[in-house]
Amino acid sequence: MNDSLFIKLSESIKQRKEIFLLTITDCDMHELIGFKALLLPMGEFYADSPSPISLQQMIMNHAEKLVRKKRSGTFTFTWNGSLVECFAEYFPVPIHLIIAGAGHVCEPVARIGKMLGFYVTVIDDREDFANRDRFPHVDEVICQSFLHFFKKTEITAQTYILLLTRGHKYDVLSLQELLNRKEKPAYIGMIGSRRRISGVFEQLKGDFPNESFDQLFTPVGLDIGAQTPEEIAISILAEILKLKNQSSGSSLSLMIRKYTKLGFREGAIKWNSFT
């Protein structure tokens, strides 16, 4: 891959745009093997070297099914009498994890979020907390008011928001802006005690009497008995993955325990048919 193509791919990932990297892996015309191009779902095509328009069109036409299904795969087609095999590698839009409040819980959440491949933004209105010294590996560290940030920031179906602020008034201000937005994030998680959560809901109900708050997860995280900041981070991110992957969050061993009670032979047959 040449530099210009690599830069374009990197920019698309950084800008949270889905993109496909196309590579010709086999062809009777050996000079085409290794040819690379980028394809955006809206039909934009960028090649790493000059190529005939007819070849580009054939690649785009045959990649359409994979683009529609948003997945990687191989496809073949015939061009100028030669069989061409092409591999399309899908780079999905990464989850945008926005963490509002750069306190002690934010650090492990941000660190593990990056390990999971999320695009991580940390926002706080205190310079001593929102800085690169504390968060060297995240994608963005922003020092500004929560109110201003949530009024302007881009929100999509791939946006997951965590409110880890230092007080319920900041949660209320943030939620007021978020609930007023036409765009809805996939998830809003809010940390806090029962008293703090009750206070937030009490204030919000007056402004949003018809709001169901279905996207608001609070207390945040799965019930794993988390105590330390690192354990709380695992609990929170496990809940996000549960929602993202539309899974139950139950222990994987529960099903096999059910079948083992049927006895070795019958249980094994049922377990194998289930898996």
C-alpha cells in the first residue's frame, strides 16, 4: 500500500467513517496481483496506482454485496477474459466512547476502552484532569464545559456516553443537552449513588415529562460486585459490550450445566445440537 492510500485509510478510521480495503489476490494477468484500492459505502473509489475505469467499475459492482452486508469477504469476476480474485477487508465505524468526567474511574475505563478498539474521547472542564499527561493513549482529550461539549458534539448510533462527573448538577446539565438533541446515542451510562440518581431524575422529570429514559443506564454497569476503579471499569464496559453485541450477559456455563443434569449421553447430544 502506498503512502497516500495509507493516509486516506487512516483518516477515514480517525474520522469514524466505515471503509473497505480492496486487494486483488489472484489473476491471470500477474501485474494486477497486489493492486489495492479503497472503497467507501457511498461509492468513492481510491486506487494506489492508475487503473482502467472498467476494472474499477467491475470491482465496485462485485463488492456491492459485501458493502451492503458490512463484512469482509472474497469475490471473483471476469475482466478482459481473465479471472480476477479480490479480497475486501471491512473497517467498521469504531464505537465512539465519550467519557464525561476525568476522575479516578475514567482512567481504567479509557485504557480498557482503547484496548477494545473504541475511539475514546475524555471530556472535563478542569485542566488538571483533562490533559495528555493523564490520558496519553486516548484519541481525544477535551477541556471545556460539559454543557458546551454536548451541545455541539457529533452523536450517531455508534456513540456511547458515560457520565462519570463529580456532581449531579453536571449530570443534569449534560442530560438536558443530550435529551434535547434530535440525534440519539446508543447508550448513556451514569454513575452514582441511589440518592444522586434520584436527584437527577427528579430534576429531569420536570423538563422531560414524556421521556422514557430508555437509553439511560444507571446505576451504570453489570452487577459483578465491583469495588475498585478497575473492577468498576470492567463492569461498565461489559454492559456496553452486552448492549453492542445484543447478548444476555449471563454466564456461559449456565446452559451446559442445564444439559449435564440430563446425563452424559443425552445432555451431550442436546449441547452439541445447541452449539
